[in-house]
Amino acid sequence: MYNLAGLRPANASFWAAIAEALRARGIGALPEAPDFERPAVPDRIGPEVVFTQTCGFPLGTIYRGQHALLGVPDYEQPGNARAQAAALGIAGPVHCAFILVREDDPARSLEELRGRVFACNSQHSNSGMNLPRRTLAPIAGGRPFFARVVETGTHPASMALVQSGGADAASIDNMTYAFHADVRPEAVSGLRVLAETVPSPAIPFVTSAATDAATQSALREALHEVSVAQRHAELRRTLRLRAIVPPEGSDYAILARYEAEAAAMGYPRLV
């Protein structure tokens, strides 16, 4: 998910460390490097996928039955998602989205975005669509909130559209924001955080449902090894990884609950 050009060497090293641990467990015929050209929200998780990280909301929609959970990253992150999550019963690592506007935008509250233009990376995105939908539902009043929602395809494209004035606001995964601030600060220059969305379980690592049980087990062990081995400490710092914990699939049910709650408040679509 966090496939910035400036992070590709670290992400390649992360996969190399996992692959090394897998080979030590007798798992061979592995990809040499990650496929950095796959879209952040592909149409499906096919049987060829050995290891990837995917948005949480599609797990229960377009990816239902296509994946097996492997682990959940606990990131060093900006914002207050952890403090909010406990009250909602989210047990594992979390994240949220930042609703960004330009630094010189006069808006000081979400209500002041009413009737303006919003950039959304994908209608299947948790941080770009589902979380802001649930966050805005209580103030939308059962009516369209924005004059227009522009689908951009990616979070970086959404941020660039806000920077250029082509949109007034966008909802961006807080880790996407943090990683850009780390390695591509020009992508967040001139933007400020207007508000945070409701929290969400962190974006999990998964494999295809077609991956055999032995490989799934080895992948979970490999992730744990990479998350604790001292020789990978610097890599974890670069990737802001505090830990990788076993997944709790029930945590992700809250994302469908957010969808239902928004619909019950008369705001079923981010519009």
C-alpha cells in the first residue's frame, strides 16, 4: 500500500527478509522482488499473490473469499487513532485518515467543506471513501455534502489535486501522509490537516486464499521473525514498523458497520 518511489528500496528489502525466512522454512519458488506496478486497490487478489498489503474495506467487499490474513503492522504514526479506537472495541493496531485542505483554505471545520469539491482515490478505498463517509454522515443531514467528488485513482493524485486547487479537500491515509512527509515532502507541502476520520484497523498483510496452508503458516512465522530480529531493526525504523501482530479478522467487521451506520444516517454514498 505504501509504495512510494523513495520507499521502494526499503520495501524490496522487507520482502527479501521475508523471502529469506521463508526459504529457511523450506518454501521455495518465490518472487525475487515485489511488483511495484500493481495498483494500490487492484480488482482482485488472484491465486498468483504470495504476499501483499491491502486496504481493509475491500476485504469484506470486492476481496471477500480471495485472501488469507497474515499479520497486521503497528506503525509509528501521526494522529490520534489509537486513543479513539479503544472506545470502539478495535483490539489490534489501527490507523485513520486525515482530511486535508490547502494551508490557506479558510475552512476550520468539516461543516465548512459543505458544497465544495472533494478528491477521492477510489470508491473502494477505506481511507479515501469509507472513513470520511462515516465521519461526515452525522453532519451531512441525509443530503449530498459535496458539490462534486472527483475520483483520482491514488492518494498522491488526490493530494496533488488539492494542492493545485482542482479540489478543496481529500481524505488521505495517515500513514500515506506520514511516509510522504518522510521521503517526498513536496507532496504534502502547502497542505494541512483539517480533521481526522474515525479510526480503522490497520492495513493488513495478506496472501491469496489459494496459497497452501504450509506456506501461509510459514509466511506468518516469517513476518514475526522480521518484526523482532535485531538485524532488521533499521529496516523497521525506515518503514515505521513498531511491530507486526497476529491478525484478528473480527476487527475488520467495524468497516462494514461504518458503511451501515452511514446509510442509516441517510448518507450511503460519499457525495
